[in-house]
Amino acid sequence: MMKKMGNYKSRKDVVEKHYEWERHMKAGFVQLEPLFGEVDQNIEKAETLIDNADADLLVLPELFNTGYVFTAKEEVAELSEEIPQGKTTQALCRIAKKNDVYLVAGLAEKSGERYFNSAVIISPQGYVGTYRKIHLFFEEKLWFDPGNGPFEVYDIGPYKFGVMICFDWIFPESMRVMSLKGAHIICHSANLVLPFCQDAMKTRCLENRVFAVTSNRTGTESRNGRSLRFTGKSQITGPTAEVLYQAGPESEEAGVVAVDLSRAEDKQLNEYNNIFRDRRPEVYGILLNDR
Ligand code: ACM
């Protein structure tokens, strides 16, 4: 069993922690069923699961604190929070510090009169940044503005991670951009309702030679005649398409795997093929055309 690393205070502690990560970093997800609108309860449930996980990096589902099935713009306005002042981001900062863990978590963001389906990036030292979902799914288009990117990568000691939210997976450009920017692992905060993503993530990881953590939610949310069933099966995927861990379809759990993220630096498929150097951007021009 690997030891739980305590809060690091000095440069020496940071160096030791990074040395530890060069051999294995404990990365994973929290899978849970949020109750719509019960923000305090949802944060409390996430905190219990995080407190009991032994991890360096944890991804929480999309909109983990509010639930997903909004039925009116007023609900979005009421439940969205400013980042980083809002209570969810503040609670996550406290939880990250307590557990000496990086967190990526989905929540509804209020910014002036606009709302975004966002994920916050939190380090053990506090708030780091926000990713606003770029590719909105279904009725999200009624409630949220799309983010305009760009897809960023965040330094985490010797490694980098990228962030995307749910439906971003169906656009291979999302993970490609973050991988070309040097991401070793993609933090994928999700509320999946279609059955395709978990299999697709094997290909996404293989074609970019990166790791990914997909954190999904569970349960059925029925509100005002609208009902969605979320599929669970949160997944940690490796750079050669291996499923390192998959949660059950209904369970509430933290799934954590020790990974050697340096494997994501090797883009060499065989002695002739390097999947990044072999790309031919000069024949991909249409990818940059407007719709
Ligand atoms: C999704 O993007 N929540 C399916």
C-alpha cells in the first residue's frame, strides 16, 4: 500500500512529492448521484468520498453540486455561483487543502448576466483556474453560454493535465489540442447519458497516447416531465487503450489508480511511427475552416 503524503510545506517536500509522482501518481474520480438543487448535501457527499480516497488528483462529475436537469433559466440563475467566490469553489479549496489533493470539479458558473457549464481546477494551495464547456449538449444550449477556450493545460509538478467536460469527448480535436500542448492526463468531468463514451475514450487515449479520467454521475433525474438516466461507469484509461479501472453503473465511489504518467511522453508507436511527428497538418486544412 502506498503511503498517504501529508501537506507539503517546504521546497524539499515539494521535490520529494514530485519524485514520488515520477514513479506513480494516484489519479482517479469521484462517482456520485447528486440531488438536484441540494448543493450543501452534494458537497458533503463529495467531501466524504474525497476524505476516504487516497489520491493526488481527483475528478468530480459535471455539475456535481447542482444536478443536471434544469427546467428554467431562473433555476440556473439561482444555483449558479461566481468563481472563485462561490461556496462550492471555496468548499473545494478547503477539501483540497485538507486532503493534499488536486481537484477538478464541474459546476454552474455565474459571470455577470451569463452562465457557463464550467469546471474548476483546484490545487492543495487553492483555486487555479476555470474551464468553460466548449461543446454544449442538448438543452444545455438553453441554459448556458459556450466557453470559447482555448483548451489549457495545467502544471502539476513534473506533469501536465488538461480539462474537458462531457460532450467535448465527441470532438477529437478537444483531446488532440490538449495532448499537443503537452498534457499527460485529461481530466474529463461528465454527466453521460449515451453509451458510447467509455469505449471511445480508449481510442481518444490511444490516438494521443495520454491517460484520461472520466468522472461520471449515476442515477435518474426526473423534473417537470423531463427525465435523464446517467450511466455511471466512470473510467480511468491508459495510453495504449487499456481500461485501468471502471466503476459500476450505479455505485457511489472514489476509484483511484497509481499511474506512471511519464508513459504519456512516449509517442513512438514502433521504430518508424511517431504519432505526433507523423501527423500531416498540411492536408488537414479543412479542420480549421468555419462551419
Ligand atoms: C453531456 O455533455 N452532459 C452529455
